[in-house]
Amino acid sequence: MKISNTLKIAFRSLGRNKLRSFLTMLGIIIGVAAVIAMLAVGQGARDSVQAQIASLGTNVLIILPGAVNQGGVRMDVTAVNRLTEDDATVVSQQCPAVAMITPIARTGAQIVFGSQNWHTVVYGAYPNYLQIRDWQVLNGSMFTDMDERGATKVCVIGNTIVTNLFGEGANPVGQIIRIKNLPFKVIGTLAPKGQNAYGQDQDDFILTPFSSAEKKLIGMIYAQMLLASATTAPEIEEAKEEITQTMRSRHKLTPVEDDDFTIRTQTDIGNAADQTSQTMTILLASIASISLLVGGIGIMNIMLVSVTERTREIGIRLAVGARGRDVLLQFLIEALVVSFAGGVIGVAIGVITSQTLSRVQGWAVTVSPQSIGLAFLSAAAIGIFFGWYPARKAANLNPIDALRYE
């Protein structure tokens, strides 16, 4: 029998019971829509986190103080900090895979301008900080190496500071703000960056020369971290190894002693976040797939009822020369039509649901072609898997018994 004739018979059979056919599709529709929506939410969250990690900068390495042993006592980073500005200098001289590096001094402070005030975090760094972070100056300019050498009281500020101290869209370049009661001149504002991978507002900070923060705002000789960038992305691990060896030599650590610092790379942070997002996506998709399983059971149930109702029809077809595989193909195609039609409607509803969630809840969603293809494949697999047994049962009917069936 031709496939076209089999399709005509399948559609005619489904058309006889439109409501029952639709209710059978409903399980597939709900399942596919749920899978599309959950994958879109999971992929959207994953893309959002990766974008936030990318906002850290280009090929970034973060060197943090680590736990150390003193006199046999394990001390954490709050007790001992061995990172210094000299460490950054030596790393820049002895590590070819490191393109740039800056020490970071960090402190919280109340910022005052006129009658307005705002509590934020103040970073002290070298002028290359913005290059490492791949950050642009929106208005004004960045401070210079001369400002760093002279511990000049100048700063560039993030967009959140601009909004809260000066007003939305203001240009505060040239204004004087007070940081811990010390006057600092605003020489530039930074382009907005948004939140980082940990949900912190990257625009809520002030950047000053490292020497200014170290000597005038904090009064400490140590750096709270070092921020570096590798020359290229493939050399991140090489840069990490070079920094490790240089720092261990600088800090006179013996081979049996643990590092008194920790190095985190952008790749490490990205992989950890990616694994978390991937686990969440798989969990959401697995929960949604239960609806597909229920829909498949519905298809099997209705197909078994259909075989019972059409036993006499099957007997007549077998008696006039139809082969068992023709009957098998007919019922299998009916199951596929139900599941595939349900899949098409489910994909449409899933995409609409995803876009609605994005608009109403403000969630980041990404409907990828891969997720749509997966939904269609799942629907087809459900139709074949759950339609096979009823189709096989119909094909194996004895023509004589089928003709006598009332």
C-alpha cells in the first residue's frame, strides 16, 4: 500500500473522533510546551551568567591571598595578607604570558556631593585596570601613570554613583566629591556594566589611583588582590602556572608548603557557573519531560481503544489482501500524526510562554533551534514508542477472528 493512501486513511480515522484525537494530543502539547519553556529559561539563565562572567574582562586572572601556616597554626586570609605592590611588579617582569597586572586596594566609604550622599566601594588600581576589565570611559578620561606616582586625589566613577549623587544622565566630570571626608576630583565616568556573576552591581564603585587609595583612604601597605590578564585566551593556564611559580619564589615557600595565595581564572569561574546552569537546565527539562511521558501513555491508551473498536475493519482489510505490515504502518502513522501535530502546537505554545515569561517576569530566556529540534524528536519518539504496541497488536489479528468480532 502506498504511503499516501495510508496517510489518507490515518487522517480519516482521526477525523472521525476529533475531540478524542485532540484530547490525546493535549498530553503531547503540554509536554512539548513545558520542555520548550523550561529549556528556554535554563538556556537564558546560562547565557546571562556567561555574559556576566565575560564582563569581568579579557583573559582575566584574579590572585587572592590564601590561608597560611604560622607556627603550625592554620590562619585564614583575614589574619594574614602577603600580597604587595611589589608582587605585581615582579609578576609583570618575570611572567611572559601575563599581559598586564595591577594591585587592588579596596575599601567601603560614604561618598558626599552637596546634600547628596551614597555608600559605595572604592577601588585603588593602576590605570591599566580598565584595559584588563575591558571597560570603557563614557565621559572624561582615565587617570594616568603620573597620577599614580603622585597619589593624586582624582577618581572615575560608575554609573550607579552618577545616578545617585548627580542624577540620571548627568555629566559630573570636573566636580569635587568627598570620600571619607577627603576631596577627590571626578575626571571620568564609566560605561555601564551591569551585574556580575554573583549578582553584584559592577557600576556601584569608584576607581582611584592605587597609591591614593593605599596612602590616603586605607593606610595599608598590602594589596587585597592582584588583577591580571593573559596575553591570549589559550595562554591563561600558562600565565597561571608562571604566576604560581613566581609568587612561590617571592614568598620563599618550600616545596612542602602550600601556596599562601589563590589564583582564579575567568575560565574556572565560567566552567563552574556553566556546570551549575547546565544542571539546572537538565533538572527543569527532566521535570517537564514527565508531561511527555504522560502524553505518550495517553496515545497508547487511545490507540488500543481504536484497535478494539476497528477490529472488524482490520479483519476486512486483511481478508481482501492487506498485509500485516500495512496495518502496522497505518496505526503507527496515526500515532505519529497525533504526536507530531501535538508537537507543532506545543512548540508554538512553548515559544509564546517563554516570551511571556521574559516580558512579565523579566527573566532571560533563549529559545534555541536545538531545543525546538529536540522537542520534535521527542514527540516523534513518543509516537513511535507508545504507538508500536497497539499497531503491532492490530497487525497480528487473525482475519477470521476479526471478521467474527462484534
